[in-house]
Amino acid sequence: MPSEPIDPPGIGWTRVSPRYITVRLLGWAAGTLLALAVSSLPLFLLAGMLPGFPPVPAWLLPAAVLAVALWRGLLIPRQVRAIGYAERDEDLLIRSGIFFQRVMVVPYGRMQYVDVSVGPVERAFGLASVKLHTASPATNAAIPGLPAAEAARLREQLSARGQARLAGL
Amino acid sequence: MSTAEGGPAAGPLAPDAAGTWHRVHPVSPLVRGWLALAAIAYFFGRDWFETLFRGDQPWAASGGRIGWTAAAAAAVLLLLVGGYLLSWWFTRFQVTKDHVRVTSGVLFRQHRQARLDRVQAIDIVQPLLARIFALAELKFEVADAGESAVRLAYLPLADAQRLRAAILAHAAGVELDPAHPEEAPEAPEHPVLEVPGGRVAGAAFLSGTTVFLLLVAGAAAALTAALDAPAAAAVLLPALFGVGAGYWSFFSTAYNFRAAISPDGIRLRYGLLETRAQTVPPGRVQAVSVSQPPLWRLKGWYRMRVNVAGYGVAGENAAARTTLLPVGTRADVMQMLALVLPDPGTEDPLAVFAAGLDGTGSAGGFQTSPPRMRWLSPLAWRRNGYAATATALLMRSGALWRELVVVPHERTQSMALHQGPLARRLGVADLRLHTTVGPVDPRVLQIDAAAARRLFDEQAARAAAARRAGRPERWLEAPPQAGPPDQALRAEEQPGERAGGGTAPRGAGRMEGGNSAGPEDGGTQDHGRG
């Protein structure tokens, strides 16, 4: 893959915590188990009804699910390492993605409010997510997997900068 | 508009310091609930008529049954009317210098308060029945994108208009005569354009609805021929209903469309049965799009839509409310663009916007997709592109369904660069600008990755600069950085200009100047400073 990213040059990205890889992998494992269980239902049903080996298509479904899940699981560490943010003077930059890359800029003056959320798994790893909201619902500016202290600092920093550069709608 | 009503109780709907509470017009429940009443009348009336036409004596024969029917009807009616009356009695509103407050609800009380200077738009709506009673609903929108912040249904039309003028005057920051605070003059307005009825009919006929109808008719004909069963043509029926509804909704909302400009912003009026008058104060338009369905190219017509915070996309009549111009010629489009963007920020706005409307290539300063994209977008690659003026970003797209989106720099919320695997291989990227909820989706598609990155940086800088120089929320106040505070104060204390006729011709001249002669910097602050 040609690996020239679309990031603006000369930005010092702050990366999220490597522990977030574990959080994502745990979520991925749970999701994969569920998907495998559901996709294996035909297999069990057919195995119960017909004596002998169940037909091949019934095997194919869970196999395909597993293949996709493994591929996604392999991507997770790279995806997490691809998440980054940078605080500039006027705005916050957030990047994410390897295949589908996205670089977003959110001006401090446009922030309506900042969310800090912690799920049970994230809490166990001492992580938190920060989400910025502007007047536009298209602004999907979330930074997951921040260490709790960094999340609190970022929230305070963003609020202070938003206050200083407050603009209307 | 407000003449000699000097007494404390005379101007019933004026914002006052005392904070008098008002109720909406007593007929309102009837106007709102007429459908339920009509349904009841139909249900019981039909029963009665049938009895009558069977030749029986309606009151004598089966007297018990009729009695019960009448009693049930009366009970339901009483409940309904009682409910309406209670809700009317418990709904009160108050307009003060800074806020509008509404309390409503019988069991679950609700108290709502909205800041006047946060107003995004004010509508005066008159459904058919309300027009008969000369009543109107006043809708006050703030940036929420959900339901209207404040809906006052219904007020006498004159009161609604006066209240709108008062709210806009307070929101604009006009200092009123302290002796008569209720005398908020209606801002003078200057008509800009109206859409002839014939053009509305023609536009409906040439719209995408007709294309759809032709496609369905062709499919039905093919089906009939293939199956040799004329009954197969019946599949046309549901499509016909949909098409009829499409024509009707376009015609009824675009009918008698008129636009005007006043110091309080853009005024739009339209409607066949239900009429609506919208006021969008200056600087409240977040994004505007000019689009052209393929068949409209024959006549050179365009449609304009806007994103205004508070209008949203899901609310009732959102499609009509977000329409800035249902169908117009290129001259109309240029005039409306001049209203939305008083300062186009370029030397030759006509050429730039014309290139955006139906130009291709780099005419007008547009930067398009690189030629290597012709394999992916054989028609659109010459159109896909952007151009930046000093005040706005122009985004052009579509070869068949042409569209031009204009976003003022100071209205950019946030933005994002996107690039998928295929786009990376081709060395292109997309830029999306985020704006408030609405029908306009500003984005630049498939431009060279290096150019996209440059645009991303430049646009962030331009938006930041525009925000710093942004105009105040109270649009007739002088901006804070314009001068020492005493100057700003003086500017506030000149309501006479607003009431006098002086503003209208000047505003008009500025508008047409923006259209033909070029930008006049600072035009937006003219009204306030005098």
C-alpha cells in the first residue's frame, strides 16, 4: 500500500494509550464469539436434525465470519496506533484510519461542549474517551483510549481554550 | 404599524419590563383541533344521515339508539372541547427585553425560555383555516435543529407581525424609545424577486418527478406488453398517487413565492393554501446550495436550498422551509446569493458564481479533479472542484445534477479530509465541511491529495480569521472591535434610521452592487452605524 498519509505535514501527533489495543481486542473477542455463535446456529440445528455430517454450506458461514473477524482483529493494533490528535493554537486535529483515513480539524471556538466517557472495560484499564461536539452533528470528533489523567487535562484545556476563543454559531 | 398605542395595557403583545403574561387567541384550539372535530362530525353525522335517508323518522324510530349516539357524541365533544380549553387556559407566554417565555401543560407543566439574541429564524405560518380567522402561528427558532423553540399558535395576524418586529428589534440590539418600549417599528423591506406562477407549474412539470413518472410508465408498458395482460398497468396507480403528491407539494409551497430584504434579514413568503412568511436574520445562513435537475437546464432554472440552524431536516415542512428559491433564473440566483453573501469577497463575483453554476474546468478560479480521475468520473471530473473567495468557499459538483455549494468562512464548524484505499492509489482525497443540520452537504470530491491538504490548511486558517472578525449576534449593533465603546453605544441609540425610509434604498443599492459592481466591504455594518 502506498503509505503517504493525508495528514498535513509537520504535525506532532499525540498517540493514544497502547492499553487501548487491549480494550479494543477484548471488545473484538466478545463480538467475534457472539457472531460465531449466531452464525453457527444453522450448523447445530442441522446437526440435530440430520444424522451424520452436516452439509458444507453450514460450515462455510461460521468459517467466513471467523475469517473476517480474524482480519479485523489483526488490524486493530494498527488502527489504534493510527489514532492521533494534536492541539494547535486555534484548533484541534484528530486523525484516524489506515485504509479509510480521516483527518479532522475542530476549531476551539466552535466547540459547544466536551464529553468525557468511561466504560467498564475502559475503567479497568484506566482509560477514558473524550468527544467534542460542535453545532454540526457531522462533527464526529471522538478521541478514545486516553489515559484518565490525560482525558481530564484535555477536557480542561479544551474548555479553557473554547472559552477564550468563543464564537457564535 | 405601531401608531398611538401608548397606554400601558394598549399594546398587548409588546415586550415590556413588567413582563405581562399573555394567552393565545381563544379560537386557536378550534383551529388546531378542527380535524378531530371534523372526524367526529363525520362519524356521527353519517350515522344520522343514513337513518334519515332510509326514510325512518330519525328521532322517533329506535329512539334509544339515537339517544345513546347523541350522548356519546356529546360526551366526546365535551371532553375534546374541555381539553382544548384547559390547554388554552394553561398556555401563557411572555416577551421581555431579552427572553421569550412560554409555560404550557395542564398536568405536566413546562416552562420554556429562549434568548432573543439567539434567534435563528422567525416564521409566521397561516394554515388555511387560520387564514379564514385572520390568525397566524409564530415560530421562533433557535439552534437546536429539533422542534421549534417557541410556537405561539394562534395570534391575530397583526399581533403576530408586531411581535415579530419587536422580537427582531430586540434581537438586533436596536435601542428603542424608552418612553414607548412597545413601539418596535417593522424594519423597512425591499422586494427582491417573485416567482411567476407559470414558472412554478413548468418547474414542477420538468422536475425529477416527471422523470420518475416516465420511467414507471415505461416499465408498466413493457410489463403489459410482456405479459399481454392489460391489468399489469395497474402497478401505475400507486406511482401516480406518489407523483401527484410530489407535484402538489412542490406547487403548493412554491406558489406565489416572494423574497425581500430588510435590515432584519431575508424575508420569504410563499404558499397556496397554507401561507408562510419566514425571516432569516443576517448571518444565520450556514450554507447554501444552488442545484439544477437535468431537465431544468432546458429553461436555465435553478433551485436554492439553505442550512439554517433550527430548521433541521425532519421537522414539518422542513423541505419547504429550507428552500431559499424554489425555481429561479440565473439572475434570480445571483440576487439571492447577494443577499446571503453580501460581500462575495472577489473582484468579479458574477464570473466566479457563473463558473460555479454551470462552468467546467478552471474558469472562474476553480480547482478541479486531476485529469486522471476521468476514468472514475468521466463526466463529473471537470465539474468537481472548489474555489475560495475572501469570504466563502465555493464547492462545485455534478455534471448531470449540477450543484454549487457556498459556505461562508465564518460559518465553518469543523471539517475533515477523507481518503479511502482507491482514492489513495489515485492520489486524490475528499474534503467535507461540517455544518448544521440541513439539506446542504458541503464537500469537495476527488481533488488532488496535495491540493486537498493545502485547502484543508488554508481553509482552517481562513475560518479562524473570519471567526475573529465575525459580526456580533445582535446584528444591528456595531461589532465590538469596530471602535471605542462609546461609538458602539451611539450606534445603538439610532433607531430612527431603522424606522425611516433611508435604509431600504441603501440596502437595495448595496445588494445590487454586490450583484453587479463588486463587493463593498463592511456593507453588513452599514445599518447600525448610520
